[in-house]
Amino acid sequence: MQKSIDVTDSDQLLVFICAANACRSAIAEVIATDEAQRRGLPVRVASAGTHALPGYRAATIAQLTMNEVGLSLHEHRSQPASADLIGEAALVVTMTEEQRDMLRRAFKKDETKIVSFNDVTQEGDVPDPIGGDPQEVREVRERLQAAMPQIFALLERRRTSAS
């Protein structure tokens, strides 16, 4: 589900991708939306999954973990990665290198805008915490929160190089 902040036609779209769009990418979306709002940036943020079915809520464990830090996944609904979404994005960040490679094969004309979390942070893939305990989801949340300055810096570099 795409969230908009001060939307104009020139706003950049930042997209996060995981497998089911039920936990990691949904968490990244609400963290990035909050970060963009706090910074006053004209950025739209969305998330999707490589194998997502449309319309499902975020995993309960993800919702509870985000509530702990005052952010909500209540409005989140899953969506599959699509040519339209990837094509509109300025930057697509996948949780794993495997997902990055899958999307680059599927969306060849947009492959340069698709990067993995590891490409941005040099910290490896973001593991899928589904089926784990709340502490595993908190660790994912904390990794994603810590990486937002690097992700926004990359988005800004792409904006200025496109100008």
C-alpha cells in the first residue's frame, strides 16, 4: 500500500520488497514514511512482495512490534511487485540479494534502480522473522531503522544525478 507525503508529480517513490509483503517490507515502509515526514521530504513510500497475494494485513507479530515504537501497520495491505510499481519507483530496496536478482530478471528495463539491503548497507540480507519470536522482529525493525539514513542518502544521490 503506497503512502504519500506532500505528493506532487515530482515526488520520488521509494519501494521496499520482501517475499510476502507481510513483515519486513511493510515494516520498512512505515519506518521510511515516518523518516520522510520527520525530515520534511517529498517522498512517497510503498512496499510489495515477490510472492505476495494482494490485500492481506501485515503479520500480527509485525503489527505488535511496530506499535512498540509508536508506528502502525494497521492500514497496511499486501501487494505483489508489479511492472507499474517498479517502473514508477526511483529506488527499490529488496530485503535479500536473491529478491534483488529475481526482480532484476523480471524487470530488466528497471534493473539499475533495484538494490538489495546489503548493496546499501554492506550488512547482509535482512532475515525473514516470520515464525520466530518477537525479539527477531525487533531486531529486523532495528536494522531497518538504522539503515534509513543510508537508504535516504542513496535516494538523494539518485535524485541529484537524474536532475
